[in-house]
Amino acid sequence: MKFSLIAAAACTLASSAFAAPAWSAWPNNCLAQSTATDIVNQYITILNHYDVKAANATAQTLLADDYIEISDSILSLEGQPLNQTTFAGKQLYINGVLNAPPVEGISTLQVLVAGCDQILWQWVFTGIGSKVAQVKGFNLFGLNAQNQIKTVHLEFNSIAWGLDTGYQVIFPPGPPPS
Ligand SMILES: *[C@@H]1O[C@H](CO)[C@@H](O)[C@H](O)[C@H]1NC(C)=O
Ligand SMILES: *[C@@H]1O[C@H](CO)[C@@H](O)[C@H](O)[C@H]1NC(C)=O
């Protein structure tokens, strides 16, 4: 019963696709998986910037002029009020990231195309500071019409990052909060 309902729904979808050429053309305007993977790989070369000049050239092309980064995880580590940009402006970001030490030990867990103009990147960094803890996180990239990165929402395990970079983490007394 269930199967036949699904099969019937699939037939309806298939026939409406034939009936509506605009709808069947839609995927062509969407992001291909290979493009998403390529964008993430370029972004990684900016983070690790083993070759600063090449990373800068990549960043100039890859990032939109009105680039912004938003991350409560970073604001928490900085002790700043939450829900504000951590970088606003392409050159500020590029110089900030390229003048900082390379982010090392970057591994991609998944690159997912999210709709037609967003990419979700799940990652783990194993090379932060003292490397005592791996740091897992997600970047949600928003792209402009030229497939340049315009917004990055990024959240990660900031306690692990803090442990790696010398923060003193003091657990509250009593059983762990659930
Ligand atoms: C966070 O900031 C955005 C953009 O400024 C705003 O729309 C949103 O309401 C804010 N959220 C909270 C919980 O303050
Ligand atoms: C990156 O390139 C821009 C434009 O050429 C330049 O102004 C900037 O100083 C460079 N930044 C670094 C860190 O090399």
C-alpha cells in the first residue's frame, strides 16, 4: 500500500516535470557538487595559506567584496557579545586570515550543496594549538550570482578550540549539566 502510494507520487512528479520545461531546466541554475567541492577546497587553501601570495590571489577571486563572517563560536572565544559579524569586508578578512598562523590539520567530512546558492561544509581540524582536542564544526557558505562567497556562518566546538589554545576550562561543581 505504502509502496504504491509512493510509486503513484513519483509518477505524478515525473509527468509534471515533462509538463513544465521551466521546472526541468531549474537544476542547471543550481550549484553542482563539483563546484561546491572546488569552492571548499579553494577556501581551505586560504585557511592554511602555505603560499600566502597564492592564497591571496585565490581569496581575491573567491570572496565577494561585501564578504561577512558570522560566528558565535568565535565571539564566545573572544568574550564578545554574540550575534554580530566577526569580519565585515573582504580585505579585512583576507589580511586577518593571511597574517594569522596557518590553520593546520584540516579534514573535510562532508561538502553538501544546500539549495542553489549555499554550501554546507562539515570539517574537523586536528592541528589547532597544542592539538590536545580535535575541533569539529560546520561552515554554511552563502554565494552570490558569480559563485563568490558572500557570507560564512561558522560554528564549531569552541571548548575544544579553547583547550587547544590555552584556555582554562573549569567544570561547574556537581554532576555535569544535561
Ligand atoms: C541576530 O542578528 C540578526 C541580524 O542582525 C537579527 O536579524 C536577529 O534578530 C538577531 N538574533 C537575535 C537572537 O538577537
Ligand atoms: C593581498 O592582496 C591585496 C591586493 O593585492 C593587498 O592589498 C594585500 O596587502 C595582500 N595581503 C597580504 C596579507 O598579502
